[in-house]
Amino acid sequence: MRTLLNGKNISIAIGVFVLLLTLLGWWWSFEPDLSDVSEKARTEAHTNHQSVVVGYTTTTALIHVIDTMLNKPGGYITNDLTPPGIVMDNMPSWEFGVLEMSRDLALAMRKDFSRSQSQSLENEDLAKAQPKLNFDSSRWILPSTEGEYSDALQSLRAYRDSLSNVGQSNSQFYARADNLRDYLKQVEKRLGSLSQKLSASVGTESLNTELAGDPSASSSTPQPSSVENKTSWFKLDNNFYEARGACWALLHFLAAIEHDFADVLLKKNAIISLRQIIRELEATQETVFSPMILNGDGFGLVANHSLVMANYISRANAALIELSELLNQG
């Protein structure tokens, strides 16, 4: 009788433990809300007795996005080796999307925004921060991923501090149309890749247009005339949440750019174009009420969340291309 009771108690304890892990994983799966980066920059500047100079808001946006990724409920989950983190895949995909967008901006700040011309010296703090963000996103042993990304945050804060120091001229942020256009071209490629991966959820055969437009173009190896694109069923939700994370990060960066590049955008009559891009991307952050990412046919009875996400991203990317052209005009 006592053995039966002990077995029952063990079963109850295991059940309670599994339930707690499930609830904890559910809580960790909530994505952070969008933040007002301009207000965040003003608050940070007031706390640190600094001035919101050009570039301060964009740097604050990058710091905030990375810091949120590391310190949200559950912390950084991608490299977890214990439950519930090890069995979660949606949030790690979201984190990777955030990380990819953050890497793009950090690189743009290092090679473009902080330099007056191609022959100028790069900023030492950004030269330290940018490689740190390229560290393996899934490493858990020393040096850990979180440690490397935290070091990048320290370097970004040091760069921001020197920006606001009017007595120091070594750190600069140049808000020019050419710098902004170069960064937006990289964002175009990132969004285009995300849109293609999402659109492949239904499986389509597309013609190979990689060499179109140049009769003398060639590739290193022969390529088929058509390609079958089909996302594995097991990667559908991963692609979806990677896109969600990337768009979440980009929304903060574009809001900061609207502030720091206000004069450039006003001169090019491009503020409305940027705000339209932001509006399109905000739609990607709507609540998903379905317990799982659905993958119905394009005109089927069941929704296809990947195609809906791809639609919003494609529209934002089209507007982004138009904005780049506006910035390229005299």
C-alpha cells in the first residue's frame, strides 16, 4: 500500500513539475512590446546628464533592442540547455531575427554613420562592439554568447557617451543621405530574403532570374532554369518568428532614424515615405491568436500566416526601395 502511495506521489510531483515548466515556457514565449525610442533616448540622456545629439537616438535604439533581447522574461533562450528553453524554438527564432537586424545596424554605424569619408579612421568603440555581435548565437560555454553581447553593449554605451560629449570630437555620427541610403539598401536585402522564405511556405516553382539583365553575366556553376521553393513543415514557425523578431527590431531602428535624420528626410520630402514603411511593419506585430502557425493554401479554407507576414514585409520593402530612390535624388 505504501509503495502505491509513493508511486502516486511521484507521479503527482512529476505532473506538477511538467505543468510548471509548461507555464514557464508559455510566459517566456511572450514577445516584448514596442517601445518609444525617442522617449527612451530622452530618459537615458536625462539620467546620464547628457544631450540628445545627432546619432544619440539611433545608438540608444540599438542598445535598447539588444538589451531587451538579453533581459526579457527568460533571458536569452537560444543557447539554453535546460527546460523549458531547450524545447522552445519560436523565441530563439525571434531572437535570431532581432540579432540579424542589430548586426546590420552595428555594421552600418561602424563603416558609414561614424565616418566622414572612406579614408577616415573608424571609431574604436564601434570597432569593438560590431565583432562581438557576430559571435556564435548558440554558444553556451565560456566565452558565452550573453557575455559577448553584453560586452558589445558596453562598447555601444561608451560610443553614445562620447557622442554627447561636446568637448570630444573623436566620436561622430554623420546623418547624411548617402549613409542612410547605404544602410537602407542592406535592409532591403534582409527583408527580401525574409519575404522569400515566408512565401515558400506553399511551395512554388520559380524561374531562375539571377543572371537576367546582363547577357555577359555568368555563375561559377551551372544552374537549373527553374527552382522549386518549398519550406519544410518543421521550419514554418521558425521562419515566421524570425521575421517577427527582425521587424520588431527594425521598427525601433526606423523610428530612431526618423529622429536623427529628420533634416535629411525633410529636405528630400521623404518623411511620409518612412512613416508608411513603419506603418506596414507595425502590422507584422499584430497578435497571433492561433495556437500554431497555420500553413493553408493561398486561397484555401485555412489561413496561411506565413503568406500574410510575407505580404506586409513585401509592401514595406517596396516602400523602402522608393525611399532609397528619393534619397538618391539631388
